[in-house]
Amino acid sequence: MLRFLHTIALLVVSASLIYAQRIAGGSEATPGQAPYMVNVLIFADDTPGGYYVCGGGLISTRHVLTAAHCFGHQGINKILVIYGTNDRLTVNLNQNNASGLTYAVHPNYSSRSKQNDLAVVLLNVDVKLSDDVAVLELGSAVVGTRYTLAGWGETSAESGASRNLMITEIAVVADTNCASIYQPYNRDTQLCMNAGAPTDTCEGDSGGPVVIQNGGKYTTVGIVSYGPADCGTVAGEYAVYTRVSGFITWINQQINSLTLPPQNAPNPTITIRGSGASSLSTASCLLLAIIIAVMF
């Protein structure tokens, strides 16, 4: 059984249920260790009282790169992006959060074949760069290299929500490993990485960037897409990521074309371009409700 790596969270203050997950086999990130990471909350008509949860990476001070399948839902009406913090439930209401004004899903994305699984979100504010907030460059993957992955997804196929950002390193492997398992698999636009024990991405990590750091620069070479459902518990398994180098032209086109509306325009509505549960405290759910109310 395959899994797409996003999840659903129900905002229910009384029941206090949050469906959200984290990196399997990783460790808790230290402050500023993954300053490009964002948590993307997607509100849609098919999740009344709740939202979908994905990861993403800042690729400019106004744009987030994430997975297309995160937006495969009916009636998306709100997007909340949390950045600059490892604790997704402790958010300064005047900082560390933005709303998504519009987003572009790759026009050739296919939910059936899982090809071209990427999207770009335009934020309503310019994020301020700091030790905790950084922008990713776009680059190419090298087979055999270990890359950093981070997220708030499951730590196992049965676990629940991670309040804090988790982080791990996973190696890129030869395309033949994925091409022999997953069909179709496109070597030009998809990336194969280890998914077996002891570490893997899991549900809730969709859209997160595959990153390498060189000095003070962070470069993304992939985007979390899909993989085996057991999340890093079986040796010799592989997962498929979107290969960033296959889409650099398209990504830059979105950065240049997804722009803010005129300053005096009415409040914008969300527009589209292109085609495990865990319990949290009532206080945590109330905090999320307050953040969302303030933002929208």
C-alpha cells in the first residue's frame, strides 16, 4: 500500500483531535536548524471543522514550494502558513504566520500517476529573513549524497502528531531502485530515495523540501511526494520525491507571475492556477483556533 504523505487535522476544541504526523526515525530539530521549513494548513469544504496538513519550503520571501497533491481537495478556501518556528503550536500572532493568497499547481500534475507533484503558494506578506527564517535555492540531486528532510509528520505508521519539527538525513539512490517498483516513474522529474529502516518521511510530511546545506546557503533538490505505508520500518524500501531540477523553469515562472493584488483591492479569495490521530490539549486546539481567527 502506498501513501501520499499529507494528512488531515480536525480542529475540534471539545474532542481535541488533531490528525497530523511527523518524520519517522528522526530527531527533534534544534532552533534554526531548518529555517526554510514551513507548516502549511489547508482548509477546504471537504474537511468541515478541520484542515489538511503539509510541509513546504520557502523559495522566496513571498513564495512556498510544496506538493501538488496537498491541494487535491474540494473547495479550498483558506491557507495558513506557519514559519520561523519549530513548535507549530506556539506561534506569535503578529509574526511567524502568513496566509496564502493564491497558489499554482503544476498544469501536468496527475493524481493517478503521481507525476509533476509540485505547487507554489503566494504569501500575503514578505517574510523577514533571520536566523530562524531562510530562503532555499533550487538545485540538482547527486546519487549517494545524504540530504536533510524535516517535517511535523508521523514518527511511525501508528504514531500521532509532533508538536515540534523533526529532522533526519536520507540518501538519494539510483533511479532503477524506484523504476522497478513504481510505475510510471520518470527519471527526469522524479527522485528516488531510501525509505527503509531506520528513517523515512511519513504522513504529514508531504511537500517538504529535500535539502543540502553549503555554508550559509540551503539548496533544495526534491519535494516529498509518496512512498511505502510502513514509514521506515522495513529495510530495502524506497520512496519517490519530485525532482526540483526538472522544474526550475516552471518554478521561477510562478515566482515571477504569482504577485500580490493592488494595495487598495478588496480582500482576495483563494484562486487556483493550473490544473493516525493523536490527542492534543484543548488549550492547543484553542490556540490554533485563535491563530486562524486572527488570520482570516
